[in-house]
Amino acid sequence: MKYIVTLFVLAMTVNAFAQNKGKTLLDEVSQKVKSYDNISIDFKYTLENISENIKQETRGDVVMQGEKYKLNILGITRLFDGNKLYSISPEDEEVTISSESEDEEDAITPSKMLSFYEDGYTYEFDIQQNINGRKIQYVKLTPIDSNSELKSILLGIDAQTKHIYNLIQVGKNGSKTTLTVNSFKTNQPISKTLFTFDANKYKDYYINKLD
């Protein structure tokens, strides 16, 4: 019995140590991100669901400054000026204007992508991989909310730069989405109007105001 108790205490100690190391690393990432005036990222996005025989890959890019962002993906531009979200579709010649949705709490929007992990998760140190000469340390995040649609998230962090390398999100429905950073640039010169919607450019578009 004493042996079992000793093993239990040891397991709890190791688990707490792993959580503390994971939290410490994520705090370092967060501090690094918040030190930049703006961030520009080119990325690859993959969605997989084996049970439904789905695999989709696409590339995109995003520029972020605080809560504001401009995201280009799947032929659509999503522009958030800090108040309203503009989804611009050249193919449909339509602009949808709304408040940024907070309904999907599990959704990781561009403005949340580099800070979403700060609340609502438990942390655990995971594997370390050598990818093209870079040491990528993974931290496993598990939602505290048992009703979350997410099963877990693996966050890959470059051990040297403390930048996020990739994010692997696993849903309880069997879906897996992976976002891999191809290019990470900071403090780039950007236009003062980058996050401003110019209605004059879309006079021929259908404007759909949701709220």
C-alpha cells in the first residue's frame, strides 16, 4: 500500500512539474508576442476528418496589430477593424458586415491565435521534435470546460525564438485542423489604413449587414 501511495505522489509531482513547465513556456511566448507592434504570418491550413473522408489544404496570410487583423484565405478577405468584421468575397461580389462573433468560443480567430491559450486550459509538456534543424517543443492544452467541442490542442513552439510554429486542434467529432506557420515577420511597415474598410472600392458589391 505504501508503495502505491508513493507512486501516486510521484505521478502527481511529475504531472504538476509538466504543467508548470508548459505554462512557463506559454507565458514566454505570450510576452514575446505582446512586445511586437504588428505581426505578419504566411501559413498553411489543413482540415482532416478520416471518418468523413475529408482532407483539405489551403494557404493564407494574415497581418495582426492588437485586436485588428486582415486575413486572406480561400479567396476571401476578412478585415477586422477592432469593432466590425468585414468578409469580402470577390467571387460573389459581396461584403458581409458583422460584429466579430463570440458565439463559437472554441473558434481560434486571428486576433486570438497567439493568445487564446492564456485562459481556459490545463497545460502539459509534450514531445520535442527536430524540424528542419529547429527544435519544436509541443505543449498539450486540454479545455477545462467539459462541454467544449475540442478534445485537445497541441501547440508547437520554436524553442529558440519562442514563436508559435504550428497548432494542431483535435475535435471531439474526430476532425483535426492544423495551422503551420511558413513565415513569421514582426514590426513590418504597414499602411495606416490597412485595417480600414473602404466602401468606395466595393460600390458594385452587395453589402450584407448582419447587425
